[in-house]
Amino acid sequence: MDGTNKRVLLAEDNLVNQKLVALLLKQLGLEVDVVENGKQAIKAAQETVYAVILMDCQMPEMDGFEATRAIRKLELLRGSYSPIIAVTALAMVGDRARCISAGMDDYISKPIDRQMLKIKLNHWMQKDFVQNNQELSRKYALSMEEFAMQKELPINLAELEEFYEDDLADVLKTFVETTERLIVEIQTCITRREDQNLAHMAHELKGSSAAVGAKELAKLGLYLERAAGLKDWSDARETCNALENAFFSLKRFLADRSKDDSSHGEAILPGRD
Ligand code: MN
């Protein structure tokens, strides 16, 4: 582990987890401060600039998301930045997005794997990496927040219909074909580890999805763009899987709808898949 600051904060309300993780951290040669809720975490972060903060998401009094938002605000004023690793029992992409939108940098799931914890700590205790992410985090946190709250239909057809009327089928056909192609290119970029191309494709996907109101896809595109910026390939792969699933549901949604609608006019989607 590099650097001079070896002090880490562990915010965790579960006593057993607290003991276990604190021990792991000490075994790694780190100094550990332990708090048991979000309010105490903010107070500790006010007093000390930590090398890393491990933040349980679910805590009484104040949860990890709210505490992270508050810590990011106070850091902005102070000009400091501590990487915050979310510790969560929820291992789903939606919750990862929630962690990122709150301003967390990374995420580790419970029960904490010793080796994984070591890898993440090593990673986040490198200064240049933290600096890079500080910029990315400020760039993406706000827009992530906008997207993270939305959970509705895969696409808002009513709104689109009003706007495009008879051209809607054509617009959607183009959108589906473009997205299909982009997803293939995204997969290739991930396999070849081409981060800049990936960021570009993810940006395209985010833009076209947002344009037709496919919010889940747009959110995942944004998330993927961020993963590309961080060269976080496991995150990119995971997000890409979520993207494929979301796109699959969207296509099914459109196909079902065009079946209902087939009495008047042409089907929205070509019959493939
Ligand atoms: Mn908890």
C-alpha cells in the first residue's frame, strides 16, 4: 500500500461486521476509526481526511448514501477527497448506480471477501487514481442522480407518438437497429479493452436512448461511460450485461405493443430477434 496516509474510516452498524472488517483492515497495516451510523461518519470525516472510507449503505440514524452526499459537500469546501467504498448487501446494478450517484467511488458486497477488500484498498490508495476519479465523480454524480431515481416504462411511447405521429415506427426501427449495433461494438470494446472507444460508444448510446425517452438504457449508457473513464473493466462488463437485458426488455415491450396495435397500421418492429 502506497502513500503516507494509512488512516481509514469504517462506518458500519453491525457489531460483528464492524469487528471483522476492522480486524482485516488492521491486518493490512491500516489505522482504523470505527463509527456506527452516517451522522458519526460525517463528524469523523470533518475531523480527519481519510485515505479511504468504507461506508455501509444501510445504517440507522442516517444511511450511507446520505452520509456520502454530505461528506462530498464538505470536501468540496475543504478541497479534499477521500475515496468512499460502499459496503452493501445489495449486489445489483441499480444499487451500484445509486452508490455512484451518491458520490461513492466503488462498491464491495457483503460478506466482505478479504482478497477483494485488499485489491480495492490498494487500488483506491493510489493518489493519481483518486485524482482522476475525483474529476469523474464530480462530472457524473449529478447526472447519475437524475437518472437513478427513475424507474418506469422502458420507453415513453405516448410522448413519442404525440411528437412523431406516423413517423414513430420508423424512428423506433432506427433506434433499435442503432442500439443493436452499438451494443455489439460496446462488447468488442470491452473485450479489447479500448476505453476511449467504449466511452464514445456509451456516450452515443446514452444520447440516442435519452432522445427517445428510453431512460433505463440512457442511465446504463451513462454508467458505462463512467466505467470506461475509470477503465473499470469488471464494472463495464457487468453494466454491459445489464444493458443487454434492458434492451431485450425494451424490444419485447415494443413487440408486445405493436401486436396490440397491429389493427391500425404497420408494426413498430420488424419481426426479428
Ligand atoms: Mn448496516
